[in-house]
Amino acid sequence: MNNPPPGQQKPSQQYPIDEPPQKRKVHQEEDESVVDEVINEVTDGCSLSFWVLVLRVITFPFRLIWRIIEGIFD
């Protein structure tokens, strides 16, 4: 079976142009709710200040080395 590329499909195979906007919006809302669920799963019980603290601890050695290098060349 030889299928044409997606842009060159027969009109009967393409999505209808006059599809109601509500149907498209429902799909978009479902996608957003899935994203929200994933974000809530990841950040469940962790505040923003916690993530800032984690980031500062992880980047501390790099910031320390950068300050030493800056001090040498100043």
C-alpha cells in the first residue's frame, strides 16, 4: 500500500476544516490537564524555596571556583 505524504493526502483522508472549535479546545484542555497533573506529581510537597535551595547547593562548587578564577585575574 503506497501512502502519500501527510500534506498530499486525499481530501477524504484529511481532517475536516470546518471542525467545531469546541472539539479542538477540549483536546487542548485535556493536554493542559495532563501537564498540570505531571507538574503536581513532581512538585508535590516541595515548595519553590526548596527547589531554590537545591539549585544553590548543586551550583555552589561552580560558583566558588568562578569566584576564585575572578579573584586571580582582578
